[in-house]
Amino acid sequence: MSTIEHVVLFKVKDDTDQGKVNMMLNNLNGLVSLEPVVHLTAGPVLRTKSPISSFTHMLHSRYKSKEDLNAYAVHPDHQRVVKENVVPICDDIMAVDWVADNDPTPLSPPPGSAIKVTFLKLKENVPNEVQGEILGEIKGIKEGISGVQQITCGENFSARAKGFSLASVAVFAGVEEMEAAVGREEYVNLQKQNVRDNLDGVIVVDYAVPTSSP
């Protein structure tokens, strides 16, 4: 089995009525009932560090194959929610998809878990071996930080990733455990010279899996 990670970042328009935001999140979370979906959670982000937008909300879902992700994408219920509840209130959306380098357990992080998503944009003409080294640095995070319960990383295959090509998602038991890792250089291992020299952009988003629907 190869788990497919699917992360969507949303920038909700500043003047949007909160009721419409709640409707968007409720309907997005309702898509977890679709057959291809293994895990799905959507809610407000805790914080975002981005050179291209101040994202306000995030969706994280998992699938057993690219075919299942495609089936979800074209499902009429998904298409309806996007058309009726997402597009009208968002002025920026990006999606990143990757094949996880391992099969995380559990596949559905429990409510109250904290998730840190990192997207990397590489400079042009970065050799494959250097890209592999950067992925290796990300994979080493779990060994370096005791609070990381699971982590996956891989190369993006979404056409909506705004040029970001490498991605990772790390899951912590809760926000407190995630906060304890913030500021430690070894967390993302992006301080190493060979990594920094090949990066053209970084997006980091912190997110807490909702304990209940908005």
C-alpha cells in the first residue's frame, strides 16, 4: 500500500461572513464519508509562513492510491462543495499531492492532533541527487524530535502547487508537543548549507485537527 497525501490550503476573503466559512468547513469535512477517502479533516490554520499568501484554512486527506484521489476529485459531491462553498469565498487556493515514503499509522490522526505541513520550492536545475538529500533530511526529523508521531514526505504531483515540488507532513500528539519542536533547527533541518542553497521558497503551516465540527 502507498498512502497518498493531499493537502489543500485556502485563503478565505477577509470580509467573509463566518457562517459561510463554517458552511465550507462542515461540507468539506462531510466528504470524509466518500468511499475513496481514508482520512479527511478541514479547519482553520494555527499559523502560516508563506511568501505567496496568508492562508487561513487547510484540508488534509489521505487515499490508498492515485486512482482513489482522482475518484475523490471528480466525485459529484466534492465538485458541488468546491463550486458552491469554496470558490465563492476564497481568493487563493493551492493543493499539493505526494506519495508518502511510508504508510503512517494511524492513517487518521485523532482529533486534537497537531499537524505541521512543509512545502519546499527548489531552484531551477537542482540535481536529482540533491533533491534526494533534501528528502533525506526531512525523513530524519522523526528520529531527531521525540514529539513527532509520524511523518511522510515526497515529491509533489499536483498541478496546483504553485511551483512547490517537495512536501512533508508531520503529526504530533497535540499543539503543545508541536510547539515544543518550534524553533529547533533540527526540526526541519533546513539550516544546512546544501539545503538552503537549493531552496527558492518555503511554506510552513501549523494546523490542529478539530475536536468537533465548527
